[in-house]
Amino acid sequence: MIGILSILNNRLNSQQFNLRRDKWLVFYTFLAIFAPPFLPIAFVYVLGLLSIIWLYYNYKTKIAKRILIQSKIYMMCKFFACVILYIVVVGLLDMMLIETRNVMSTRIASLNQAMNLTLLEFCFVWVILIQCYKRHYELIDIFLLIIFAGLLQGCCAIIAFCVPQMRTLFLTFSDRTLYTNAYILERRGYGFSINLIDTFGYGMGLIASYMLFFRWSKSKWLLVCSVLLILFTIIVNARTGIAVFGMGILINFLLKANIWRSMARVIVIFILFEISLPLMIAFLGDLRKSNNDTVAWVAFGTQQMLMLVSGDDSDIPQMGVEDVSFFDNFIEPPTNTFEYLFGTGHHVYDTQKTMGFRTDIGYLNLLWEFGIIGSAIVLLVIGIFIIGPFFMTKNLIIRKISLLNFIAYMVVLMKAILIGCNPGVVINYLATFSLYYIINKERGRIGAPVPSAKTLTKTETDGNSPIVNRNTGV
């Protein structure tokens, strides 16, 4: 094991990250992102308790407090404190004046998402950034933590796919409601995570995209195999990640110093894609006949998307835009004026029995929970927070990450709730807080300014800034 870690470490383009030394920090990052179901209770609370105890003995230093403030963790904690207060006040008014159905369990779940789960995520990020400061990590080093956490999850997916007994073990304490559904169990659920559906794909899609933005390995084979491993994990679990990875590819091509060369590449790739599209559709048609339910399901879904792109849906049953968007899961907004403007104080993700309808769509859940006014404020604040680093630097890699995080968040809201604990949200928060941390660290607001701002002026425009360890984007 140590030999493998040494071989991998020698192939990394990093001066600070040491896989042998930092393997436990990688493992902690894996636990924080995926909260694998080790126990009958949600592991996120166990890890959260341990993290809070650790922070209690380490947060009092000046550096820890500066990290908390300059990474914007403190700002987002204050914002979610306001969100929690809003949910409580609106929820009480809704219960007293309007709502007659018993949705108390849903109200508690909504409050738990905004309070306990979100604040625990912030604790995880704070712990990771404190450890990164102690190790003198630069931006690429922090993202290597995320990348290796994703690769570890990819290995779990491979093991689960190849060894059914291990898959059963991984799913022992997972969502019983979801995996008692025979259709889901036969086709999805390969990995070791609190969530293996849409938001899992969202997070893995972000990781695959980050792999493109950094030239993090000296070995091209390691780069290619790593991306393929993440894509395999996405394909057998949640195809949402393919859309996120597609956004990452597009952003990586478009945000370059030479925009005309990038546009030429996009045109060439588009032409090759159009030429090969019929062959891919035909090949996927053959794969749909596979006896393996997962392979047939993946082939069917991918063929659906490709035929939608080609404009030919005549040979696919139940084909339509609803299969790849949120229209099949659409519900009406609240009809009561107060609820429409200010919300009900709860989501409608699990209200089929109590209210007669439910939806996965994040935007509609926000509308029901916060109303049109509250939803606009929540989306505005979170959107500004995520896109903020884009306008704070000219470094291309930071701008790529920030833009991808913003676009992916807004797109995935069409498929899932993004307030609470799930892999995609944790990765987005960890990446965004890390960007603020690195930018403010370079400005001398966290410890000593290394390097100075003058050092950046000659290199930051071409993606080779010292804050990303002089590694160009791919």
C-alpha cells in the first residue's frame, strides 16, 4: 500500500501535497464529502461531532479565526442563521393561519437541512482549510484532496460493480426506501456514499471537471484513467454528472488566453461529434439488449440524450424532453398568497402522503419553502457567493472553477434540492470556500502574503499563477 502511494505521489505536479503523509486528510475529505453509511445512523452526525470536538480545541488561534472569516465560512454561517430564523417564523405563521395538514415531520426535516446539515458541512470545510494552512497548501494541493477523495469513491464503485457481495455491504445502512425499489436496485447504487443519485452525479461531475482544469499529474495515463474512473462512477449511478462534466469541458475550452484557438477547437470537436453521432446511437442500441440491467439502463438513457440532441426520437419509447429535464416532475406553486410570497417553511420532497404531491425539483422546493421573495433572496446570496471569486482575480483556473460551480449549481437545481448534506453541495462549498481562502491568503489576509501581488501580475492571465503551483490548465 505504501509503495502504491509513493508511486502515485511521484507522479503529482505538487511541491506541498504528499500522498503518503496526507493520506488521512484525504480520507477525512472523503468522509466529509460522501458521508458513507458505515452505521445505522447517518455518519455525517458522527463525523460532525468529532469535527466540532477537534475545532473546540483548535479554533481559538488567530489563524483559525482568520481562515473562518477570509474564506467566507463565517459570512455564510450568518446567512444560514437568517435562513433558519426565516423558516421558523414563516413555518409558525403558516401552521397557525393556513396549513391544516400534518406536515410536522417535513418541517423538522427542512429545518435540519438548513441548520444541522449545512452548518456541519461548514465545520468540515473549516477543519480541512486549517489543515491545509498547516501544510502550506496551494490551490492545486487543496483540489488534490478533492480529486483523490473522488478517486477513492471511484474505486468503491468499481468494487461494488464487480463484487455483488461488497455492493450489498456498501448499501447495508443506505437509504432503505430507495433501494427496496427493485427497479433502482437492479440498475443503480454502485459506490459507498450517503447519496448515489442526482447530487452524487453532480459532485462527481465537478471532480471530473476539476481534473481537466489542473495538470495535476505528470503522467498522461494517470490523468486519462482517473477521468475514466470518475466517468464510470457517474454513468452507473447518476447521469446528471455527465451534464456537469460537459459544462466543465466547455468552460475549459472557452476560458483560455487564446479565445480564437479555443473556438477553433470547439468547432472541430462539434463537427467530429456530429459525424460520429449516428455510430454512437447505433452502438448504444446494441448495448440496450444487454442482459445486465445496469448496462442496458445506461445505454438506454445515453441513447435518449443523444437522440434528443440529434432531433430524432422516433425509435425510442417515452422519449421527450421530460426524460432529461424536470418537466415530468413539475407541480403547481402555492395558491395561497402568503405561501406564494413567503413560503410554507418546509420543502415538498417527501409530502406525497401528507399533501398528495411531491417533487425533486430544487427550484419548486425553494418556492414552497421560502416563497417567491425568500427564494429570490436565497438564490441571489448563494449565487453571488459562488461566483464571487470569478471577479476577484484574473487567474484562469480560479475563474473556471468559480464559473463551473455557479452554472452547475443553477442547472442541478432543476433536478434536486441543494440545501442540506449531499456530495455535490459539499464539493461546491469546499471548492468555493477554498478559492476565497487562496485569494485572500495571497493578499496577505491570512498569515504572511506568499507570494506578493506583484509576482502575480505577469503570470495570472495565462493560468500559470504561483497560487496554482505553476501548473497550467489542460
